Amino acid sequence: MKQYLDFNATTPVNEETAKLMHNYLVNDFANAGSRSHESGALAKKTVLNARKQIAKICSIDTSEIIFTSGATESNNIALFGLLEHAKKIGKNHIISTSIEHKAILDPLKEIENRGFEVTLIDPDSSGHVDVQEIIKSITSNTFLISCMHANNETGSINNISLIGRLAKEIDSEIFIHSDCAQTFAKTDLDFNDPSIDMISFSGHKFFGPKGVGGLVMRKRDGMSLPLKPIMYGGGQERGLRPGTQPVHLIAGVGLAAELAYSERQNWTEKCLKIKDKALKTFNSKGTIIYGGVGSETLPNTLFISFGTHAESVIICLKNIAEIATGSACTSESYTPSHVLTAMGVDEDQAKKVVRLSWGPDTDPNVFQEIKEALEILR
């Protein structure tokens, strides 16, 4: 039976979450902004409950989280939302990394076009970003550091807590943002660290629905962050994300986050066992793993080269496993991964790398099937 090995692109919605969402689509379908009747009040209460579920994970107040369409929108609000404040305080410098998702890199290009200075830190050969390289790049004009928690291709995990603490020792006014799409709710890493001002996440990465996510915005000394909206109209989500609240999606992402967080240790242990099986199966000459395999990488990810062109591998395995060449957002492009390029991997080798990402219930025997199929291909 063909297996899905592209969990970093999206995960299936768990049954309990799907059932809850169905109820808010068919039965309790009222608008959370309707104040004149009981059904509207129930919808509003549902949204508040989801906010509480997310807030608990990050040890924040419900006023410190807004719901968005996902991490891409959250990233845009975090980046563009601070520009006016930066101008007011006379700063124009942002630090980020060259291995960020396009949902960070593309907005940063536009921000550069608006006259701001952006410094991108390259990773080491394992795909990790050196904390000290980020800290050394801080100037008197730096107002924001944005560093992803875990890379969606290599699985390499960055120490965002240390970045936040060290940066604020230099300048307590610097804002720290992290795209946590690959780690939020599934892992027990950094989400309640007060040095991280903003966290972006997407529901469909932790067995919740697509089309919904959020932005955590920790207050400073009881004051909300000086974010300005990038859209206007309606005033929902503290005015930062206007538009009718999709109650069924918000209810879904709240429950999915709660369930995923309660199962995070089990998820890690099961995924690590599967990873161990994969590593033992693929331990042969000509196989190269990018991003490392230790505790500083995601337990469910392998960015791996079998010595054969990635597209050939995907075609060869089409009846065995569904895999990817990297980020789903750039999968239509056959150009080498920008992450591998940043790691110093040459173009020819980069075109041979594929990503395997799985869930806790994945059958590890699929790796032996993959190995046998690739031996025939060779």
C-alpha cells in the first residue's frame, strides 16, 4: 500500500477535530460577530475557547494571540506590522536567515525595496544557524530578528530562545519573531519563552485544518506590541486581521493544538523510532543526509540524497511512497533548494535530494520498499 511521506507539507486532520469542525459548519454555524442572538454568542464563546487552548501552550493571555489564515499571513503581519514603529524610533535593520521559508524571504525582499536593510545569515553545513553569527550582526539600527524554529526541508532546529535572550542583553527593545510552522504544538520547545515576542503557526502542520493559523504577540510590560495592520475593515482580531472569523476553522485549530500538545512526547518518541528504522535501512554507500540526524533536528524528517536525480526517485517511488523535493510552496520549480544552496551544496548534488517526512503511525517497512525500488532504478 502506497504511503504518504510528506507530513512537513501537510498532515491529515484528526477525527475528533474533523467532527468538531463539522458541527460548526452544519449546526452551530452563526457569525461570532453577531451580538443580537444566542447563536452568535455561542460562536463568540467558541472562538474564545480556541484562543484559550492556544494561549495555554505559550503561557500567554488570550489577548496575545490572533487567528489568521496561516503562518504565511502571520509572518507578513509580524514583519510589515513593525515597519511604522521602526521608522518612528529611527531604526531600519532586520536580521533573518537564508534558510527561511519563502513566506519570510519574499516579504523581506519587499521590505528591502521600501528602503530597509536586511541581513540574511547563512547556515553551517548541517543546515543550522550559528547563534553567534546572528548576535554579531546586531547594530544600533536593528529592530527585528526573525529566525525559523525548524527548517521545513532539513529538519534542523535553531535555538531561538538563546537568540532571543542574547539579543535582548544587547538591546532590550529588539523584537524577536520565529516561524514555528514545523514545530508548534508538536514539540516541547521554546513556545513559552518570554524572550520570543512573536510566533507564527499553521493548523495543518499539527493535524488541524488548512486555512487557519495564528500569530502569538507577547506583551511587553503589559503593553501590546506596536503592530499595525496590513489590511483594514471590520476590526476583528484586535484590528490586525479583519474579516469574518471562520468559527469552524478556529475551533478546529484550537482543538488540534490542544490534542497535539498533549501528545507531543508520544509523537516525538514514535517518530524517532521510525527515523531510526529509516537511518538503518538507508545506511549505505552513496547515501547523503543533509541537516543532521541528532536531537537538533526534527524527529520526523530526512532530507536525503540517494545519488540519483530527485525527479527520477519520485517517479520510481510513485506506487510506493509520496515524497517531495522540498517545500510544498516551491515544488513546482525544479531549481535547487535555496536551503541547500545556502548550505554550500553544489547544484548537481542539490538536484538529487528528496525529503521524507512522516507521522507517528507511518509504517517503517516502507523504507525497505524504497531501498529495493531504488536498487532496481540504479
